Amino acid sequence: MALTEADVKKALTKVKFPGLSRDIVSFGFVRSVTVSDGDVSVEIVMTTANAGAGEIVEREARRVLSGLPGVREVKLDCRVHTPQAAPSVQAPRDLLPGVRTKIAVASGKGGVGKSTVAANLALALRRMGSAVGLLDADIYGPSQQLMMGCTDKPMLSAEEKILPVDGHGVKVMSLGFLMDADTPVIWRGPMVMKALQQFIEDVDWGTLDYLIVDLPPGTGDAQLTMTQQVPLDGAVIVTTPQDVALIDARKGLAMFRKVNVPVLGVIENMSAFVCPHCGKTSEIFKHGGGRRTAEQLGVPFLGEIPIDPAIVAGGDAGTPIVVSHPKSAAAQAFVAVAAEIARQLTGR
């Protein structure tokens, strides 16, 4: 059978965007395909801050297409635009002019306590005297409205901008404010990207020293949207000590490097449990894996957060441990991590 345009596009779905799990066809990067007597011509146009993405995608696309039956010659026109230079971008370059520093909190997999870490880091920075916002970008599992004890609904300003809700002195915005708690978010990639874009453009964050962005676990649409729309000043990777979590943490770290977002370091959550009665330390999920991973990958190790039942109780009650038990070892660990992040970003 003769090779068709559909055959070519199907083959190109095997080419993933560098660092992410999604292919270049579903992203809409493949603009045109022409097939004539075994000669294949493909136009690929990408908008990304990753300067090396074009070379990687072109090499992979050529390899995939050259292996198709009946292909004689492959001609690729692969072009890369930076987000600022892309002709389709109409928004101003700085979408958050009042926010001085934007920090993403990410994890390679779910269940490592990423949202708990994000909430407590935001509160620790607030405790240090900074003006802080918390953007819950975990579209499929929004939880910050519960963790931060926010019972009010967002209001609109006179300029018809969404006003974040106050949570212990931190400005909080989450999809959880806008949806019923029992309603699942069943959205494809473009809807996720549109929702995040609205959280960036249509929310009146005001003047902030820090905006903490709680990303969903893994690598995908939300991460790509944030790195394209917002110039992140850094990313923090949250992991637990066991090997399965560390494997995924490495993937998350590699993703941020590929999209040119500085990795501020690794946090080992659920590091160890100290019995409040006898003082004995139990390494429930092993210990030290986060530090070893940071050393192997050449990034800072930001610290260890111990296992403390009060962390869970505080999150469920809407009073994170930095607020409910500020003198506890876990709260002090969060404050120490926040201080190190601030030191890296400000030099103080």
C-alpha cells in the first residue's frame, strides 16, 4: 500500500517532546505533511524555551520516518520559537508583574506529600515576613483550599479579576474553590492548559515576594504550560526516601533542566519518624535517598522533613503544622528549607 499522510502522522506520535510524555502531534507542533512517491516533507513548528528541543525532535522524527516502508527521502523543516518571540502570543511578556519570585513545587510521582510541602513552605516564607501567594496548579487533585483552611469563595475585583482567598496570611487560588468536592476533573490537555492560563492571567495576585506553584505530579501539560507562560525562578523537587520515588524524582528534575528552569534542590519528605514517647527513630520509608539523589545529580539538598502525625492532622484541619505547631521539629524543618530557598534566590 502507498504511504499516506495519515501514516506519517501516526508515526510521528512516537516522537515525544523532550522531557515530557506527550507527543509532538497531540501538541499541534506538526503543521503540514506532504507525501509524494516515497518523498516525505514535514513542517514542525514548536514554541518552547528549551533551545535544544528542535535538534532532539528533528533527529527523532527523521529516525522514525526513515524506518517507514516505502520512504525514499525525508525532508524536515523544524523551527523553534521562544515563548516571547512566538507570533501567536498576544499577551504581555510579564503576566505577573507584581510577583517578584515564582517557585514551582513538583514531584515525579504522587503520594510523596508534595502539596503538604508546598503549603508549609508558603507559610514558612510568610512567617519570615514575605508576601506570599499559593497557586494550586494540581488541576486533577486540587487540595490547597482544604489544607490552607479557606472556607470563603473567590470574589471578583472592580476590574473583574479573581481575588485569591486568604489562608493564614497567604493568598490562595485553587480549582477546588470553583468545583464541587465530589466532581472529578475529566479534562484533556487543552482544557488543563486553558485553566492554568486563566489562573495566571485572570487572578489579581497583587504584589508578592513569592508565588508558590503546586504542580501536579509527573511530567505533562501543566508543567509545560507553566514553563511556557510564566518565567519560573526555580523548581523544588519533593521525594520520599524509597527507590521507586527517587526514580521518578530524577525524571522530574531532568524535565525542568530540559525546559531551562533552575532546580533549587531536592526535599526528602517523610524522612524518619521519631517516637514522642521513647525518642527512638524509625526509618519507615528508608532514609537518606533524597540526599544521595541530589548529590548524584549535582543539585542542592534542601533538607529532610520528618514523619509527624501532626502534619497530617494539620492538613486535614486546614491548619498546616507551621501554623498549628510552629515549634515542632517538622515545622522547624520547613522553616529551614524555606530559608535556604530564600538564600539561594536572594543571596541573603
